[in-house]
Amino acid sequence: MNRKELVEAILKNKELNHLTKKDADNFVNTFLDTVKKAVKKGDDVSLVGFGTFTKVKRAARTGVNPATGEKIKIKAKTLPKFRPGKAWKEMF
């Protein structure tokens, strides 16, 4: 499902039939932007039953170039991470 399909799925909800497509698209954009900004700032975003978005630091490490076998240094970096919640894991 892509963003456009997500917006259309939101519009199919009978309780939200008063929303326009623009309203639903704005909601999705605002939600995603808010989560990104919070995680970038270092805050966790926890949605009970769905999951948690966090910021994690990956340490510097040594890797191997598969083409040449040469050892290379991989820099440390910070990345977003998502951990699904218990209720969501149990669905599968």
C-alpha cells in the first residue's frame, strides 16, 4: 500500500466520510512529519497496539568490500527504527 492508497483507505471509513481527499492527505502528511520530527529530536513515538518509532545509534565498524575483499571503515550513524507492538505481532 502506498500513500495514495492509504489516503483512499482512510476515506472509505464510514465514520470519516465527512473528510475530503485533501483533508485525509493532510492528515497523513502531518502524522508522518510529526513522527519524523519527534524521532529526529530523540523522542520515542509509541502507539499502543501498533508499535514504537525510535532513534538508534549504529557504531562505527569494519566491513569488507565483496568485490575486492578489501577491509573498509564504515562510519557511525544515527537511524530511525520501528518496533512493532505486541498486538500487531500477534496478528501474524
